[in-house]
Amino acid sequence: MATVDAVAVRRMADTLFIERDPRSPSSTRFWGLLLLAAVIASAGVVGDSTATVIGAMIVAPLMTPILGSALALVLADRAQVVRCALLVLGGALAVIAIGMLLGWIAAPPDAFASNSQVSSRISPRLIDLLAALATGTVGAFALVRADISDTLPGVAIAISLVPPLAVTGLLVTVGRYHDASQSALLFATNVAAIVATGTIVFLVYRVRAVAQEGGLRVGRFHGSTLAAVIVLVVLIAVPLTTGTVTVARDRALAADARPVAERWAAAGHWEIASVDARNGIVVIGVLGLPPQPAPTALRAALDRNGMRDADLELHLVGGRTHWCPADTDRCSVKESSRS
């Protein structure tokens, strides 16, 4: 069975356990990098810049207390478990707050309806859990094995922690509360996966036994602890399964709606900027010069093509949004998509 030595365990503890003193190097480093990563991620999402968001993922230090929670669970150190959990929670709330601030300052008129960084983080699926489990395993493995620690930057890019929190804050600002909860679910999925896989990797490498031999503080480990971690992952998988089915339906709905929307827009020499579907709602972004095509004509066209049960949300240039409910021939107008 694979093991580590006492020096490696001490190194892991020093790396993952952030000191209580807020003025300590580990604490100031964590909060400083986290706040900067939150600003970078939020700005990257607002600007729809993948490169900027990746930069925030590399800088973000949230992986440290999350893996610290796994190590504290294995060592049965309650004080560190609580401290790491509070750091994760406090850090998450701080990122959301910064996202809300930037959303209040710079949210676009369409409430991020055509933003690819947002749309990619508001529909978590089972595949996201699978990727998070694999990434968490690699992260824990890289900590245990100092000879492969060079993979950690890749792990930081692969796991999405700060960007979905930034998206949550931005979407709360524009009133998209359901989508905000979905991006928060993505973050929770990644956290649960990292804690679960980290716990298993540390147990496989016999970190507890080595820590005891090295004189580190080790409490009594209960099998119920591991069971609770596994149950948490299973519980997370339930809404992800629902999300997987919903995403498949929405993709089919968007694919059906696109040609209908393009024919409608072509009649008025307008251009379709985006066609999406969210939870059975067709969301279309359209650009062009006045006069605009009638939203009711698009509603009627969708009805004729078998999409009578789908609500329609139409975002026009200038920020106005037309809402056309299913089974009606009328559309209401909102001057701003913020609520």
C-alpha cells in the first residue's frame, strides 16, 4: 500500500492549514489572492473573456482550505475542520459580494443573456461532477507526491471555484436568481468532489498512521465520517442528474428555435445574436436597426413549429426585453432586464 513519510505530512499540513492570525503570512496571502482573483474573475465574466477567467482560476487559493478540510477530516482534527470550512464559506461569500459589486457597476443591458462565461456555468451536469472528482483526485495526489507537484497549476485551471461564485454574484445583481443558484450548485459540486477525493487519497496513502508516528495531533477517525462525505457527493448528484436531463431538453429546444428565429429576423433585416433555452424558456438575442420585427410574429412562428409550451424571452438592442408567455398571442415589454 502506498504511504508517505512524516516530512511529507508536515509539509501538507503547513500548506493546507491556514493560520488563525489574520496578519500571518498564510492568512494574508489567502485573502489577498482570493480578493484579487474575485475581481479578475468578475471582470473576465463581464467582459466575456476566457483568458481573463483562466487567469483568475490560476490565482485563486480556494483549493487550499477545501483540501485542508479533507486532510483535517482524515486527521480527525475538529478545530481544523471547522476553520477550513469557515474559510471556504467566508471566501465564497466574499467572491459573491465582489461579483455583486461589479454587476451593479457594469452589468450589460441584456443581463448576461448572451455571455458565454455565464451560460457555461449555470447548467451543472453529472459530467461536471465526474470532472471534479478526477480533478480533486489529481490535486490531492499532487500534494501527497512532491515529485508531481508541478501539475498543480493545471489542476487550478481544471477545477472551477471562483468563476461560478463570481457568476452567482453577477446574476443576483440582475435578478436571475435561479441561474445564480445553479452556478452556486456548480461550486458546491466541485467542493464536495474535492473533499471526497482528497479524503480517499489521504486515507489510501496512510496519512493518519504516518502523522501519528511523526507526533502530529490525530483524533479518532470514524467510518461515519467517510460515509457522510460519500453521502454528500450522492446528494449533490441528484440535482445534477435533473440538470443533465434539463440541459439535453433545452439544447433540443434551442436547436428547434434557431431556424424559426432566423427566418423571423430575416424578414426585417435583423440579425440573431444568440439562441438559447433555459429550463424550457427560449431566450433569443437580436440586433438591428428600427423598425423592429414584431415579437408577436416570432411567438406565433414558434407556436406553429411545435413550441407552443415554451415561453419566449426576446432581448433587443438597447436593453429592452420582450416577454411572450406560452399559449398567448401577446408580449409584454420591460425597459430593463434587471429586476
